[in-house]
Amino acid sequence: MKKFSILTTVVTFLALILGNLVVATDSGDACGTTWPVCNGQIIPDLTDYHIIIEYSHRLMVPLLALLTFINAVGAITKHRERKAVVVLAILSLGMLVFQSAVGGLNVLLGTPPGFTTLDVTFSQVLLIILVLLSYSLHETKIELNQVSWSTVSMSYRAFVIGFVVYIAQVILGAFFKHSRASNVLLEIPAAEYLIRSGSIANMVYSLHWVATVVIFVAALWYVIYATKFKYHKFLAWAYLITILLNAVVGFVIVITGNVVLASSIHMIISTMTTVIGGMILGGYWFKLQKKSITT
């Protein structure tokens, strides 16, 4: 069941990447408002790369739904005595329903500005839940003595604060783009706007960078302790590096005018950061434990 759960998480990751490419390449309207088929056809015109990207994402959704359902039912059936597994499995099903409904509405409504932010939010939360569900299926535990456990717990509290801010930043960044606030700031014309005020666009952008500082400090703090006490060192460094890459690519987007390639890379790295952060949380909650004191 653990391997199947990992497979489900990988497929979810790929589906999010495709979804990110849909947004980055402005392919959301390529299949019109007919869903789940494309422009009313099962096999649409595949000479347009926008159609290929959008339709590939639509075809991925049924596969993801099937795998998530099997994964949740299998986890509950085999591990019904473990509360964390049951809760995460039920949450994964609920989040999949919400995410699919929002994605369908987004298409049927013609991708209104700002609405895709909800799709991004539910997708990120679903990915985190599936990563945590995979870790909750771990049977083996790593025991830490009292001193190490106290230190690890302290560093994880700092990490959790930074990770929560990171997820909020991802949602804020999605809103910045999908509300067309980024177009206002970069003076790029758009067909539809949710935000037209330059001052509001600057405020959202400033909050995004303030969040980046908080996230970086928390990640650096976590790396220092993870390296010193030798736990999750690889994940800690991978998390910090992807955050730095996010900041660099975000800066490139502003300098270059939000080009398709830079925006796509930014979204892919952001999704990778979400996965790594979920793995760190899963490792702490489901693999590490305080060594029991025997008398």
C-alpha cells in the first residue's frame, strides 16, 4: 500500500505540473468551455500546443481521481486502526472532490480572473495530504533520546511556521498572477482584470517578498539544526535550495516581464518545494519518535 501511495503522490505531482503549464502558457481556454472533452471533441486538433497542454491536463484528472480513490480506500481498509491514516485518506478524497469541482467550474466559467487561485490552493493542499498519507503508512520508527527530541521539536516548530507562510505565499503568488495584478505591475495588457489598481498590485507583491524573507530565515534555521543533529539533512538542504531558486526565478520573471519559460520554471520549483516540505513534516510526524524511558 505504501508503494501505491507513493505512485499516487507522483501522479498528483505530475498533474500539478501540467496544471501549472496550462496557466503559464495561457492554455486554459484552448479547449473552450466544454468539459471534460476538448472543444466538444474526444480527439481535438492536436496541431496547437495550447490544446495539447490543456487536454493532457484534463486527461490526467480522471487517472488522478481513480488512483486517489483506490489509494484512500486501500489505506483505510488495511490500516483502519490507525487514526492518522484514516483521517488523511478521507481528507484526500474530500480535497480531490473540491479540486475537481473548482477545476470544472473554472473551465465552464471561461477562466475568470482570480478564480484559478482556488484551483491552485486545493491542488497544493491535496498534494501535501497525499505526501503525509504516504509517510503515515511507514511502519519503522527512528527513536531519539530526550535531548535530541527536544532540539528536533524546536527546529520543527520554526520549520512549520516557515512552511505555513510558504503555502500562503504560493496562494498569494497565484492570486497575484491570476487576478492580473502582475500585468498591472509589469504594465502588460490583459483581456480581463480583477485588480487594476497599481497600489494594490504593489502591496500584494510586497507581501509576497516579505513572506520570502520569513520563509528563508525559517528554512536556514532548520538547515542549521538538521545538519548539526544529523536528521533530514538532504531534505533540509533541498528545501532551502528550492526556496532560493524560487526567489531567483521570481526576480527573473519581474526583470524579463513574466515570460512563459521563467513562469513555468517558477511553478515547477514551487511544486517541488511543496513536496519537500510535506516530506519533512511527514518524516517528523510519522517516522521520528521520542525514545521511551525504561526502568
